[in-house]
Amino acid sequence: MTTTDDFVHVFVPATVPDGPTVLLLHGTGADEEDLLPLGRTLAPGAALLSPRGKVDENGMNRWFRRLREGVFDVEDLIRRSAELAGFVSAAAHTYDLDPDRIVACGFSNGANIGAALLLLHPGLVSGAALFAGGAPLQGREPDRVDLSGTRVFLGSGVADPITPIDQARLLAAQLRERGAQVRESEHSGGHQLDPQVLEQARSWFTHM
Ligand code: MLT
């Protein structure tokens, strides 16, 4: 059984009542500190739960293995999604969080594992804001899970060379087909956090 000790992580308690908990999922090469400012911007005063990905790729932290850029080890992704889901449930217990109000927020590799949490562990998070992420299971069709009631914000760059925009649109379609309420926000740039997209995400978060 996974416990909170299984992942290096930061937990920042809420400073305002009634907010969600934001589960921060960093990109390749970053760590648990990286997205804390983003969490504070998107959901001021909310509790922040920020673990560190356990895969070491030439000294860079990641959430799951890849065979090369853009080609994922899907079996590893599935296994590590389950482990991360166990951590989130354990943290909800340890830190006395409302398990129905955990919202994932991920960038790049973190967005991809966040998408895997949605598709493989429905109900674990009530929503997700995913930036520069795509369809994580690649060639595989995800199971027909029920995501009604789950809200998702997808921020993507039409010129992203790492996560092609078609992958982000495929993820949006997979989530919608399973009943999720998806808001897509596309910008003209690449693999980055776009200021206008972030502003839209901030307003999206006020309803979480
Ligand atoms: C991934 O491997 O998840 C994506 O290609 C993004 C990246 O981390 O470079």
C-alpha cells in the first residue's frame, strides 16, 4: 500500500476556507518546488500537494519512463499512475483533505500523468488543469470510464513541437466521450505556459 512517505513531496496547508486542494505535477527535469508559484497564482490560498516524480532520466525527474521523446513506456505509465493515485488517497487521509475536491494541475510530463489519472483512476480528482499535455495512452484506447462531473481545462500550443496539438485535441475528445466537461484553450506558441491561457485557467479555477 502506498503511503505519503513513498513520494518526496511538499504540502502547503490552505490559508482560506472552502478551497480545493491543488495536486501539482511538475514537468520533466523539475521537482516538487517548481509549480508552487503556479498553484498560488491559479488558486490563491488553496492547499497545495506537490509530489516529485520518481523516475530518474539522466538526472531529470519524471513521472513515468519514455522510450524516447514523445514515445512513452505505457506499461510503466499505468503502473506509476496507480502508485501516484495511492499517494493522493494516502495524502487526503494524512492531511485531512476533502477527497472530492482535489484538482490536478500539471505541465508537460506532469500534464500527461494528470491525464492518465483522469482516464485510469476516474473520481480520484474532481478536475484537472493540464498544460502542454496529450493523450497519455498513445496507441491504446482508454476504457469507457464515467467522467461525468469531472471538469478539465486544457491549455495547449498549436506550435508545440513536443506535444503535437493533435495529441491535445485527442485527449480532449477522449475526455469528452467519457462525459467530462472540457474547456480547451489554445495559444499560438509552443511547449510553454502562455500568460493568456493562465489567466483563463485562473478564472476556471474559481469554479472548482
Ligand atoms: C513526456 O515525455 O511526458 C512529454 O514528451 C513531455 C516531456 O516531458 O518532455
